[in-house]
Amino acid sequence: MPVFSHSTSSTTTAAAIPPTLSLPVIEAAFPRRLHPYWPRLQERTRSWLLEKHLMPTDKVEEYADDLCYTDLMAGYYLGAPDEVLQAIADYSAWFFVWDDRHDRDVVHGRPAAWRRLRSRLHWALDSPRDHLHHPDPLVAGLADSMVRLYSFLGRRWNARFARHFHAVIEAYDREFHNRTNGIVPKVEEYLELRRLTFAHWIWSDLLEPSAGQELPTAVRKHPAYRRAALLSQEFAAWYNDLCSLPKELAGNEVHNLGISLVRHEGLTLEEAIREVRRRVEQCVLEFLSVEKEALRFADSLEDGTVRGKKLGDAVRACVGNMRNWFSSVYWFHHESGRYMVDSWDDRSTPPYVNNETAGEK
């Protein structure tokens, strides 16, 4: 049977999930839904990748749909206006391409190329209109994404998003340093870095344009709301670590919770896998508890005014989409070709990357 009614696969059977990665609580308690705009979203993001030259034509045609990048976003930001979801999905696809470029710069020993890209991304983030026609497609693609994302809410939200993404770029630089020097971060150091390289607060920021309203600082920093947001992202990052461990071991990676546990806590690989899984499951259980508090907080915002009603509705929409992130992330990891390392000719080289020329412009 299909995982959900608007199946994103050419087949009608759900993905087979290995026992070590299976989470019955997700399958039972987090029904998967998909934004009705998804078919157009997939088509337009595919066209955007081609238009912006972010992936070679043959790679887009062969791999783009099977990578399921649009499925991930269409299962997360439900209720978003179509143009908001499209901008988010394009940005998300850009993010994956950037992550691949970063990886290839490490693998091929291109520190100068990485430093140039890092600086240009900072500039494009702050002044995107000045970089729309930059010769490096990654810079121009980020600029295009930012012009669109910055158009939905106000200056304060834009400044917050930029601040959060500047920190992500710098975290990628720290990861570049660690990988090129073979440094495996200690567990707590890794967890702190992971919150940035996974862009926890970026994806949480994007809940707001999806809900059509910027949330006041006091609302975003309310303990229940902030904890629910963090748990949804921690689940995603750690489950990603669990699923991508074979790929990252094959690629001599150093950034994975399992790898840190083996190196610094003395665990065997099997023990590390069990520990990462335990942490993932704990995130789910704790979210189910704090979600109730966050929804009660949303109800408390309704003070009989129009503003209070809109604010309560916006918080409920954001918390609802935090919940959607669990199922979307879960199924993405079992449907996307990004993690099907056993099907690659070379387990250390993803077939969808432009392995030779990326970063050379």
C-alpha cells in the first residue's frame, strides 16, 4: 500500500525499512501527509535546478526526482502558500547541492575553492540582488532563493534568518577543517556543531512564512515552543546520522554521532548504532509530551482579540508542522536515492554529484 495517498513514487509499495532503522512509533503516531501542491513543486524545482545550472542536465534527468528533495519539504510545511513552499523547496534543493559541493571540496582537497565559496555565500546572503547573476551557480542560486524568501515577512525575520544562516556557513567551515585534518569531534562538541550544520533554526524559521505570520520573540522563546522545535530538528539530525552512517564510513567522514561515540566513548559500532537509535526514540517520546504543552500555549494566546486569534492559529500551524517533520524525515531517508549507498558503483562517491568539476569555477 502507498505510504500516503499522493504517492511520490512510481510504485505503490511502501519502502522496506531495515529493523535497525525502523521506528514503529513514527509509522503509528505520525501519519504522513503531503502538500497538495507537491506534483507542481517537483516539476518546478527540477526546472529551477536546470535553469540555475545547479546540477548537470543528465544528473537532473536521471536523479532529481528519485532524490525526493521536494517530497521532504512538501511533507513538512503543510498549509504554506504555494509560492512560499516553492521558494522553500528550491532553497532546500540548493542546500543539498551546496552540501555536495562542500563534500567534494573536502574529498578533492580544494581549500582555496571552499574559502572563495564561503565568502561569496556570506555576501550573497546579505545582498542577494547584487549576486543574482554571479558566475558560480551556487552563489547565484542562493541569491535567487534569498530574494524570494526575504519577500514574505518583514525585516526582523529576514535579519534573523540571515544571522542563523551566516552561522551555518561558518559551521560548514569548521566541518571542512575537521574533515581535512581527520578530527572527530567529541560528542558534546559534535552535537553543538550538528545543530548548525543541520540548520536547525533555519528550518524552524521557515515555519513562520509557511504559517503566514512572523512570531514575536516571546512566543518563539517560550520554553514549550522552543523545546518542540528543537526536538523535531534533533530527531531529524540524529536519524540522518543513523541512516547515513554507512555512506559516511565509506567516505571516511568524521561528522556523525555514531562515529563520535565510537572514537571518544569507546563504543563498538553496534553499540553506537543502538545509542544513536535510543537518542532518536527519546526525541520522539519527549516531543509527544512537549507538543501538548506547546498547543496549550497556543490556546492561551487567544485573548478574545483578532490578533490573539491569528497568533494562536499561527503557533498551532507551526507546532503541527514540527510534528510533520518527523514523518517526512523518516520516509525521506528510505525513499531518497541519497542514502541508497548499496546501489552505488562507488560507495564513497554519490552518482548524482558532478564529481570532477564541482567548485572549479
